[in-house]
Amino acid sequence: MPYRVCFVCTGNICRSPMAESVFHARVAEAGLDELVEVDSAGTGGWHEGDGADPRTVAVLAEHGYDSEHTARQFQATWFSHLDLVIALDTGHLKALRRLAPTEQDAEKVRLLRSYDPAAGHDVDVPDPYYGGMDGFEECLEMVEAASAGLLAAVREQVEGEAA
């Protein structure tokens, strides 16, 4: 059974699809794509069915990432089949933990930047939606910086389950 990771932001059109694309690439580079499934969603359903924000698509393409995506809203029932739920900021973290049906499910929710030792106390990935392209570039840098630590944590879980 694959290890399942879901990235969550507000509307699932900027930060979480970016994180999904970057992490999917890291998982593939590590040769773990048969063992790890990567997904994303939003805490709200405003953009359900839409593609990623065109600026997200442009930044991902510019850096060599795939950006195929359809927005959807996170559902509490998903906790039962997810191993890790990655929130992009503390507001998402709190919302997801409130949504979790059990304490065990709430413990599955982690902040993305908690996997980046250089982040320090700056744990939120800012929402670039209302700004310019520089915000999307900054978002990508933060996502990439945290992805190595997240991959190491996921690899440890996957290899531990295989043993």
C-alpha cells in the first residue's frame, strides 16, 4: 500500500499544487514513485474544478516542473487513507486539525516549512495570490527548500514499513 501525502492550502490553485508538483518530482528522482502518492487540496472549495493559477503554472514550467492540476476541497473522510497531511501555513494547520475526526488523524497534519531547518520560526509559506510573480517565485523557493527534509522523513517511513 503506498504512503500517501496530501498538501493543503486555501483554494488549491497556488501553494498546494506547487508543493505537489515539486514533491512529486523529488519522489520520482528518489525512485520512490511506486511507493509514495502525492496529492493536494484546499481548505475551501471556491476553485473546485479549476486548474492551477496561471502564475503557478508559469513558475513551475520555468523551473522544469509538471503542472497538470484540478483544484478540489479537502474532506475530513480523506484522513482515513492519508499518511501525512502537509499544511502550507498555520491557518491551514489549525483548520485541518479541527477537521480531523480523531486525535490520531490530527497528528498526521504537519507544516511544510517544519521540514526546512533554515526556516526557523518563519513557518508559513505566504499566499502569493494577491501579489505579483515574485511572490510565486518566493513560494517555489520555500517549497523546494522544505522538500528535501520532507522527502527524508517520508523515505524513513516508507523504508520502515518495507522492513
